[in-house]
Amino acid sequence: MARHVEIHVPLRPGASGEPPAWIDRIEEFLYELDEQGVIEVFDDGEEWGEVYIFFIAGAAEGRLIDVATRVATLDGVPAGVFARVTDDRAADFGMGRRVELRR
């Protein structure tokens, strides 16, 4: 069983219908940490209902939650970001323990 964290960001598309700029900002931030060996990007981000989910793994739970908290505080990221601590056996997204992230 491999533990990972889902970072759930409220998805509020812009008036133009274009994906919000914060998606690219978060992806760049996470991939930089992946390249540095801090965490692993577990899977590509994905739109799911009213949130956009980013998947991280490869570190202790505390470090993964710290990274998720840093994501929540990036410029332009909307309020309401939370994390789900789950594993690779989960039947679907959004399962596992919910962790509120402080801004």
C-alpha cells in the first residue's frame, strides 16, 4: 500500500472558460519539488467535479501535508484548499482522511 496525498483546490473557471492560471503555477511548484527529490508527483492533476486535484507521494505524511499547505498559500490559489490522505487502494478520488490546510 503506497500512501499519497490529494490536494483539492476549488475550481472556479475564469469568465473566458480558460483553465485558471494557478493550475500551471501549482504544477510547476510540485514538479520542481519532484526534481529536487522532496516529493514525487504521483499522477497528473485532474479536474474532478468542483475541484482540481493534484497528487503527491514519495515522502512521510507530515512532509506531504507541509507541501500541500505551501500549495494552499501560493499566489493566486483560491481559498478552500484541503488535502486527503489516502493510498493507492482507494476506489476513487476524495477518499481518506481530510486535512484542512491553513493559509
